Amino acid sequence: MAHSLPIITLLTDFGDQDGYAGVMKGVILTIAPHVRLVDISHQIKPQDIQQAAHILGSAYRYFPPHTIHLVVVDPGVGGQRRAIALETPRGRFVAPDNGVLTDVLLQEPSWQAVMLDKPDYWLPNPSYTFHGRDIFSPVAAHLANGVPLHRLGSPVDELILLEQPPLEVLPNAIRGQVVRIDRFGNALTNIMRLRWIDERTVEFQPLNPSLIPTGTLRFDARKARVTFGWHTLNGLHQTYSQVPVGQPTALIGSTDGLEIAVNQGNAADALAIKVRDTVALLFEPTGA
């Protein structure tokens, strides 16, 4: 099936000060001048693979399936980690094999991958410290030009996955952790795949169906409670503005996960909540 212009997204920890992301774009446009470039973010905390994995896992689903996602958060550059390209039904990915694709792999049961060991698709004389420029960017550009995955390298059957924060599902509670604090100070948790059925009913359907014998559970959001540290928040809300300005709230965020926030404030500061803190969602199950 023919597509319009190919898309390459970029996700890095390079920031916007040193020109590294711009150089990668220059390499891509030299090889594939017709490509459309989209920045997901260049503000990942330095070497924070977990943060990059979460942001990528939330973002890639909203792009067309022919998109190529280029990810360079790579504390192991110059070491033994592999450079890989991954193909799934919902996108292709070029990245280090260091766990940064974990959230994608958990959502994509069908995939194939190769190790990028074909120098014909790299820049000549690649450096030891900037594989984003010399290996990952050229490979992404060649993919955009129509080079098939299998020509880029040798097949890979297993990829590195990051250890997942604990998630425990009980008959009347889900216990998880804060996995990210966003720039607004909102605390995002690994209690994911929550969705509103109606204005009062929430359904939970975990990625791992074995956590719930029935596959899903539903509960009354108004009667739910969220606890963390010494705090308890009553009810789950749909928007920040359902509580007064300056008040804390628990809600289902845009990525369908449990989120702790302060309306027009900073929850991380106001509530002293941080990554890896335990969070519990307490509820009374209702019939499906």
C-alpha cells in the first residue's frame, strides 16, 4: 500500500543546546530528503531509559503505522549493547537494545527485529560515541527510502526488557508505583489501561490478562480511594478542574493511567510524591 511522505520521529536525551538532534536530522535529510521529521521529545533526563520507554510507549500509538521511530537514549554507547531495528504492525523502531523499547514490546505481541550489523547502511567510519548520528539516523533514513528490515542486519529473537515496577491486583485493590513525574509535577503511575465506561464507572483491563481471571474489572469511580504515603484522595475524576484550584486529585490521565495531580499546581512538590512511591487504588467491584 502506498503512503504519503514517510515519517520519522525522534526521541532523545540530547536537549536543544548542543546541536546533536539537529545533526541527526541533517543526516536523515541527506539520505532521505523527502521524509517528514517529528520531534517527540529531546528533553528525556540524561540516560533515563525508563522515562524514554514510558514516553515512547504512550506516543507511538498515535502515529500512522508506517512511521519510523528513532530513539537515542543510550548510556551504553561504545559498549556491548546492540543497535537494532524493530518492525511491528503499528510502527518501526530504530534504537539501542537497552530496554528503551520495553513499553512497545509489551503492547505488540507480533514483531521482528534485526541487529544493525550491515555497515553499508551506516555513515562511513562511525565514531565510538555518537551512534545516533552514524548508525541509527542513517538506518532510519534507509528504512524511509524503502530498504526492507531484513537487509539492515541479522535476525534477533530476544530483546532486552526493563524490569517492570510491581503491579498487584487484588479483589478490591490495585497496588502499583509512580513511574514518572511530568513537567507539570503530575505523578503518573503504572496502574494503566483504565477507561471510563460512563460518568461513574471505570473499567480496568491490564496488559497481562492473567492478573484478573475475568480479564477485566469494573468499579464505581465515585467510591474509589487512592492512597500514597500519608495521603488519601477520595474518588477518581475525569478532569483536573473537578476539584478547586490548589486541591489534589486522582484522575485517569490522557494515557489511560492513574495520575495524581494538583489542579493548577505541582503534585510532586505539594504532596512530596516521587518516582517509585507506592500507590494503591481501592474500590468496590461492580458487575460488568
